[in-house]
Amino acid sequence: MQVRIGDSVIELVLGDITEEKTDAIVNAANSQLAGGGGVDGAIHRAAGPTVIQQTNELYPQGCPTGEAVITEAGRLKAKYIIHTVGPVWRGGKHHEEADLRSAYRNCLELAARHGCQSIAFPAISTGVYSYPLDLATEIAISEIRQFLTDSSAPILIRCVLFNEGIYGAYSRVLEQ
Ligand code: ADP
């Protein structure tokens, strides 16, 4: 499914983000940038050891929640990996929404600063970090829409969703 906003496109696809050929893919990392399970583990396994070497070298302090950092992409087809840290869901009263919004926004701004014309996102925080899927989806789509409305350079944004349930949630929100 695809929606146009000005000259830009938001596309929903069911699949594995490690196979994306977009200029950048986003990793839902942890604040130590230490690699881990879920999409983070899959990205590091597919990209190879140069990515952890780079995060250790460039960002030894890690990355705070809501922020984003960039590395090359090792063996992946993408040029860059943007590592962002989404919030852990703790009931909704610990600035989870602001942190998730800022994670999306910082990824999009970092991609734009690096001249990326396409970027792929997973559903940040909806796995181990337990953010309720419908709430996380609303935030993802609204931040992406806002960014596209504010920016002039056309860009392709692919939300790469790992299962039918997540795809369904995204398509319901995007259709609205
Ligand atoms: P978080 O800690 O931010 O919750 P997870 O990796 O646990 O990160 O989950 C984030 C989302 O990524 C989940 O919706 C999960 O289904 C999805 N996911 C896991 N592996 C992949 C993959 N290879 N490609 C795309 N999405 C993935």
C-alpha cells in the first residue's frame, strides 16, 4: 500500500528490513548500541562486524532514548544504518510518546542531512520494548506525515513490517 504526500511517498511493505535497498535503514537499537535481539540482532547479523566496530568507535557513549546516530551498512544493500533508541513502554506516563516521536523525527532529519532519498523503518519499540502497537503506529505515521509536509525534498519512506498484524495496524492508520 502507498500514499503520496506532495512529491513524496509512504509505502507499507510486509518483510525483512535487512533486505531493503533504500539509502538508509533504521535500526531499533538499545542505548548502549550493543546489538541485541529482534530487528537489531537481525541487522547486525546481516551487516557483519564492521557496524559494531563503527558504533564503538564513533559513539562510545551509546545513544540516548529518542535520539539517532548513523553508520555505514556493512554487507547490506542500504548505504547507511540509522540507529535509534525508542522508549521502553512503562504505562505511558514516562514521556514515552515524546520519546517515540523524537526517535522518528531524528531519524528522518539525519537521513535528510546525509542526502538520503529513501529510508526504511521498522515498527520502533513495538517488540521487546512493548509499546502498544496501535499507539506506536499512530505516532509513526503522524511523525512521517509531518516531516513530509514540512520538507521540500521528495523522499520515499518504506515502513517494513514484520508480520500481518503490524501491517494491518499500519494500513488502518494510513487509510484514515
Ligand atoms: P524494540 O526493542 O524497539 O521493541 P524489537 O526489535 O524487539 O525492537 O521490535 C521492533 C519491531 O521490529 C517489532 O515490530 C518486530 O516485529 C520487528 N522486527 C523484528 N525483526 C525484524 C526484521 N528483520 N525486519 C523488520 N522488522 C523486524
